[in-house]
Amino acid sequence: MELTKMTRLNWMAVVSLLIFAFYHHGSSGSAPNQKKRKRNFSSPPAGSTTSRLGHVENHLKRQTGEKLAEDQRRKSDEVAAASYTPDTIDQPLDVLFMVDRSSPLDADLIGSKCLLRNLTDHFQVAYYKKIRIALMNVDGDPGLEFNFRKYHDQYGYQRGYEVLVGEDGVENYVGRALTYASRTLLMPISNLAARQNVPKVIVAILGSESRDAVQAGAQEMLGEPYRVTVAVGYGNASVTDLQEITGGDVESVLFAQNAQEMCQMWTQVHRVIVDRLNDLYSAPLNAPGGFTIGLYNQDVAEIGWQRPDNLVTSYSIRYGPSQMDNNTPTIEMVVDVGQERGVHLHSLDTTTYNVEVVANGINQTSPPSRLVFDMSCAHMVMDAVIMFDTSRWTQNDLDMVRRRFLPSFIGGFLIGIRATRIGIAFYSQEVNYVAPLTTYETRAALMERIPQITYENGNRRTGVALNWAYLYGFEYARRNLPKVLVLVTDGKSEDDVTRGSQNLRSDQTIVIHIGVGRNTSEVEAQKYISRPYIDHYMEVDSYENLTSVQFNLSRTICNKVFDQYKQSNTALSPPIDLQVDNVRNVSFEVTWDTQTESSLIMGYVISDNTTGKNYSVGKNCRQFTFTDLSPGLGYNVSIRSKGLGADSAAEYVSTTTGT
């Protein structure tokens, strides 16, 4: 009986000592209920590793006789960490350091700054293409120490960390800091220089609990794509706060017992960053889209596209004539991300070209995007007027047209008095010729006019606008040249469109309709657009997306203008001096010349009349090699000129392959 009583008393004493030791150690002499939320050191998450949260468990385990096992596991983790050799991270990144200035355990922030310096030593920092860094504290509002624009090199960042000093009496508001960073600092639309489609790495270093809720700000932070969060805790930091910052990813939570240990923890932080970035870079890439085509001069084209919403680092471009022999090389090039608005394709002839664009990432490549364009359009001569219905416009609609659509539309043609001329008109109840056809005869002059144009609202009188285009829009158009009218409207006309459409059709004006939104009428448009309707009717859902039709619009105009040239002009002169050279058993070469250099000839159509195959080449081409032929077989070849007129008569030459 005495033994049983003594045993009970001993157990009670042990329990009391354990409770006293826990509160004494965990709260540093203060009552455990001083804060609304209790530190969550006693419940590490399931599946966590001692290399990540082991130091949290030590707060309790060293009091319960398991310290030896814990120390053994720590030594094992330290050996594993020592085997990791950090390399310099050189991919484009925006790195945000969020630092706690309130903890008395690192009053001078020696450990925090040491961690930042060691990590920065292993970043290839550069303002434009590599890693940029921003720094903020978590007690200020907003607490920004320096943004991504501040420094450009290692020296600047290392000096910049000196602004960090400990502050007595401040309290952390991590949730508020995360919200500010997510909505402002890390957004590419701000003036703080965060970049689009570049991974954002957020490293939070906390030594005490947050005074506000962390979860909502953390969820908003992680709700944006391509963001990596790492949480480093020490001292009185809350494990719950750290886990919420990483979205519950315990592998991205690290805990140090003191400032000195935090300084040595940078290799573990580096490894977590590298692992999470590898996950991001392994995601599939979308193919580039939203292509535009421009003409820089008669042998240089300019293509543009929209950057995929992925982690793209560069693009591979390959282009060549659509129909070519084995002697014509395909040109390949690689351009950096950020050049999507305009890449020049050089040394082009007057023929169709195939272009293939592939987006490249660190570990992935996208499916190829392919487009075909006809460089003969660079030699096109016409007069075009584009009219916009402004009856219900807003300032944003005008901005979309001025800043995006008109520059891309004008860029699709070579502008000049001996090339294409473009006029711009706005209409509602009346028509305003904001850029007359004969006034701005160079691309530069027309582009300078665009920011100055304004609009008026009013009734939508499309019939009046169509008749105005016939009477005044093309009043000074050049005789015997194709005329093109592009009409952009976002609703049904409030007047009759019949009269104006009849006049334009009798004048052989090519009329194309672009409907914006859901309120336009295809039935009404068919009264004035050219036939076939399917070629001359286009739709977009908003003015913001108007640029998406630029490529198809330019191609349609080019094709219809060439069709009109063929119908109205006389036949072109045929090639001369056809000869066959280098005849082999499976190939031979055909050469030719032209009677006179004509600006109307845009190329040649070569036909293998034995097999029925046709090939199209540019105006500068004077030879073509047939390959993959049958030995000992007779071949008959014809060549005719094509361009701004009816195709010429064909000229013939024959040969027999060797045996």
C-alpha cells in the first residue's frame, strides 16, 4: 500500500515538473494565456522531417528523455545537408525577402542578414535578364525597404541589406505584408518592376508570431501562378504561421534554434528553392498565339505574337519558302523572351513562307505554332480606307484602337505614294476623316497622327458612312488601282445601308466587315460586303481583341487585291531561255531568265507536267532543282510568270533522267 502511494506521488511530481518546464521554456516567464493563439510547438504536422521541423520538436522532446534520439537524427540530417553543393541560380527570378525585425533573439538581425547574404552570393543578379531582389519587413505598412528597381548588382544588394535593423516594441503583421506583396509589389503592372511570367520566390524569415491572420494573405499569394514560398522560423515563430505561408508544404518550412544556426541554414533554403523551381519548370508550355505580320521593307517581314502564360525563356524560329528545292536553306534563329512584339525575317523573296515558332523553357518546349504568309504583299499597290463606328465608344475602346489595332494594321503594309496608302475615318451620325488618304503618305507620318485622333458618340448611321466612303473617302484614289474599305462596327445601323453598298460594289471596291461584340448583324453586313461573304466577314468579341484578326485581315486584303489585279490587268510577259542542267538519275536543274525586269512580276509557277506537281517561287529566283525522280523517265516542265496581272503564257522544256 505504501509502495503504491509512493509511486503515485512520484508520477505526480514528474508530471508537475514537466508542466513547469514546458511553460517556463515556451513562454520565457510570461503566462501562457497572454496571447490569443497558443504557439503550436507541441503538434508538428504528420509526415514532417527532422531536417525541416525537428528543431520544433526539440522544444518538447529534450524535456521527456528523447534528446539522445533527436540529436542522432539531427546529426544524420546535417550529414545529408553537407553533401548538397549549392550552384549559382541563374534563371530569371524575382526574389522577395520578408524579414521579421521584432525578435529579441536576433536583435541586430545578424542571423537574418547572414542568411540573405549567403543566398544572394549564389544568385546571378542582373537587372534585365537574371535575378532581381526586393526587401520588406513584416511590421510596417507597407514595410518596403527596397523594390526590384533599386539595385542592379551584388554590391548593391549586399549594401542594401544594411538598412535592416532590429526594432523594439514592433509587432508582426504577416498577413497584411503578404497581401501588399501579392497585390502590389509582385504584380507586373506596378512601377516596382516585377516582371511578367517570371517565377516569384518569397522567403519569409520570422522570429515571432504574427498579430493578424496569415492564412488569407498566404492563399492570395499562392493563388497567383509561378510563386514559390519558403518560410524560415526561429525563436518564438509560430509553426502555424510558417505552414500557412507555404500553403501547408512542410518541406518548405525550416526552423532554427538561434540566429547562428539560421545563418548556416542557407543551403537548406537554397535546396528548397531549387527543388520548387524544378517543379515549376517541368510544367508543360503552351504554344505561342495571336500572331501579327508586318512588312518592314520589300524583303524583310516582321512577325509578332502574344507571350504564352508560361515560364518561357526564349523562342526558336524556323522559316523558309513554302515550296522550295533542296538547294534552298531553311533559316533558324533563337530570340529571347520579351521580343514577341517584333522579330525580323530577312532576305525574303516574293513568295509564300512557312514559319514555325516554338516557346522554350528551362526544362520544356511548347508544341510548334505555324503560320504562312505571302511576301508578294510587300509589292502590293492599292488605296485602303478603314472606318470605325464610334457611336457607342468609350475612352477605353479608343485606346485599344489607337495603341494596339491601328499600329498592327498599318504595319501589315508598306506605305508610300508608289505603294499602299491608308486613310482612317470615324463615324456615328456624321463622318470625320481623321487621317485622309492623301495626307499621310509615309508610315511614320501616319503613326504620328494616330495618338491625336478623337471620337464622337451619336446615332449609328452606317448607310451614311458607306455612301461617304464612295463619294469622299476615295475621292482622290489613284485610278486603275484596287480600292479596299474595311468597316468596323459594334451594332446595327440606324439607317438604310443599301444605297452606299450599291455604289461601292459598282465601283469594284473590296469591302470587308469586322463586327465587334454580339450586337452586330451578319444579315445587314451581307448587304454591303464583297462576295464570297465568308471571306469578307470577320468577328471579335471586344475592341481589346481586335488585334487578333490583323493577320487574317492582312492576308485577305492581299489575296483579294491580287485577284483583282489578275482580272483587270493584261497578261504578264513569260520567262525566256529555259534550260536543263545537271541531269542525274533522280534529279535535274531548270534555269530561266526574264525578258525585262518588271515591277508587276511577283514570281513564277513551275509545273512538273509528268507528275502534276506545281511549285511557286519568288521573283528573284532563276533556277529550280527537281529531286526524288525516277531514273530513265521523261519529264516535261512548264514555267509561267505570276504577279500584278494575269498569269503569263507557259514556256516549256523537256528532259530524261539518267539510268
